[in-house]
Amino acid sequence: MEVIKNTLKKNDIIKVLRIKPFLSLMLSEFFSQTAFNMQHFVIIFIVYEVYHSNSAVSGVILSFAIPAIIFSVMAGVYVDRWDKKNVLFVTNLLRAIILLFFLIPNMNLVFIYFLTFLLAVITQFFLPAEAPMIPILVKKDLAISANAVFAMGIYTTVLIGYILAGPALLLIGRNNAFILLSALFFISSILILFIKSERKEKKKKMEIEISEVIGSFIEEFKQVIHFIRKTKKVTKALALLTFSQMIIFVFAALGPGYVAEILNVRVESLSWILLAPAAMGMIVGSVILGSRAKKINTKREITIGFLIGGIVFSFLPFGSRVMSHSIIQTINSYLPNFFEIDILHIIMLLAFLAGFANSLIFVPANATIQTETTDEFRGRVYGLLNALVGAVSLVPVAIAGGLADIFGVGRVILFVGLLILAVGFSRFVNIPVKRFAKN
């Protein structure tokens, strides 16, 4: 028993969770991220069920992505000036209120896009305050473990949110689903009030004159661009996270069509066939990274993440063909009937591996940004990240839905897989073998 206690004391993840302000932040994140992930796919499911169009779903994704291009950098500047705790409280409360407007009956597609756009605008102020709160509450030597816990929290809520999105619509109906989402955001805002930190973040005083605010914004934007350009580690981390998030957005647009057209199951099944296994893979990857924080080779882990992700996406369109392979037939011949492998099992395994691969990119890249930036720039760096994700995702997401309607979802997903694989391979050939293998 004493050995177990000593082990727990030495575990960095346990140390991080014993920091009460950080724990309060994580509890708040649990409710807000669950609601955030549910809202995306509840809206996507509704749009696809009504319009049966990949392009219409792409419109939902773009409604979330476009505000990132317009507002995220400016939001980052303002969040650096404001108390991040207050920002988290207000943004969660506003999202709770806006979701209640989805209770209006017979909404047309344009109004749905408008509401998702508003939610996304508010979220642009939430995001630059979210992750940058971690170094305010946690010491630098626990940064990797704190980000692993943060990632585990996000991925756990992704798992819960994605699993519940489809069943929520089926079991409690559309209106009750939106009431539930609103309640989750409200609970999250209340939990923010319990965050207390002995360390005060550095904030700049807000300007009163509009002209001064605009001039200050332009000047501070130039400062953050200069900072990023001279900090190569941050530049690379931003590029990696931007590409990774773009792929997630593209697949979110193609997901409903994939399960409906290729797997021939109800679109709500996306929750447990693809989204839940992917989130579980993210959690497992985050746990492994968190427990090996001091042994992580950042370049190696990220490269492995891209290689695994590329292979998985390339296999997704051919899941049904794998079933006819003699190896699968042989395996099934030795298994009891209720344990036989079918197409859905294979797809769920691929989704799990995709989530695992994403965690290998997310955790190290985020930790790099947080440890290589200061309180003065961190919010603006994350604001720029959100803008980059929105800008880079805009065309691919817009095109992906239309191409899927014309050429088929499978071919578009295959192309995405080959693109990811190409990135992973280019990174692999640029890392010396000895350095790649080194722990």
C-alpha cells in the first residue's frame, strides 16, 4: 500500500490534479467541452437528416470556421488584456443563452448557419483564454503533464460528447438536446468562479479611445508575428496544429456522408462507429504521453502521429474490401460467432488509431507553444492559431463537401489520407535514424 502511495506522489499527473485551481479549470472544461462537442454534431446531424447533402454539412463547418479567420487574432489581443477567468465565465454563459434559440421551430438553413456563426464568434474569445490558463495555474516543470491532463479532459469530453450527440437526438429529441447543451455551458460558467490562483497573470490596461485600440491592435499584432518568426519551435508547432485541425474539420464535414453512403447505416451511428473510438484513441495516447513526459522525443512522436494518421485515412474507404481478405476469414473461423470480426469492428479500430495518432501531434505541439511563449504573447499566439486553422480550413472544407457529392466520399477521404501520409513521410526522411530511435 505504501509503495502505491509513493508511486502516486511521484506521478506528475497526480501532482497536477492536486493543484485545486487547475482541477477547478478541468471540471469546468469537462462541462463546456462536452457541450461544445455535442453541439457540433447535433447541428450537423440535424442538417444532414433534413438536406441529405455533404455540401450543407460543409456549410455548418464553415459557419464555425469563418469567425476564426475574422475574429480570432483580435480576440487573442483582447484576451491578453482581460482577466482570462472572466473571459471563460462570460463566453460559456453567452453560449448557453444562444443555444436556446435553436428551440425556435422550423428554422431554415440560413438561420442555423447564423446561430452557429454567433457561437463560433464567442468561442474565438473562449479559446485564447482556455489553454493559456494552464501556465498561470501550473509551474513550468509540470507543463507536459498538465497538457496531457488537459488533452485527456478534452478527448474524454470528445468521447462523451460524440457518443451522446446521436443518441440525445433519438432519445430526448431536438429541443431537449439543446436545453441540455445550454445547461452544460451554464454549469461550466459557474465552476469558473471557483478558480483561484496565487499567481497573477500580466495584463495590459484596456485603451478607451477606439483609434488607440485599433492602433494598439495593429502594433501588437506585428509584435506577435515578429515573436513567432524568431521562435522557430513555436512556428513549427503552429504549423503542425493548423494542419492537424484542418484535417479534423474536413473529416467532420465528410463523416455523416461516410457512414450513410459507405457504411450504409444511420447518420446518428457516426457517434459510436467513428467519433467515440477516435476519442478513446486520443485519451489513450494522452495518458501514454503524460506518463512518459520526461522521455518524449517531440519530433519522433509527431512524425509517428502523421504516419499512423495517413495510413488510417487511406484504409478507411476500403474497409469493406478488407473483410473479403483471407486473413480476416481465417481469424473468424477460430472465433465464436458473437466475436466474429465485421466491417464495423475494423472501422472502429481504424478510428481508434486515428485518434491515437492525433494525440501524438496535439500534446507535444501544445506543450511547445505554452513553454516557449510568455503571458504577454500566449493569448495572441493562440488567437493566431485559431485564425490560421480557420483560414487554412476554409477552402478544403468548402471543396470537400462538393467533391464528395460529385465523386463520392471514399475518394475524397483517400486523398486526405495520402496527403497526411506525405507529410509524415517528409518528416521521417528529415530525421536521422539514430535521433528518431532515441528515447
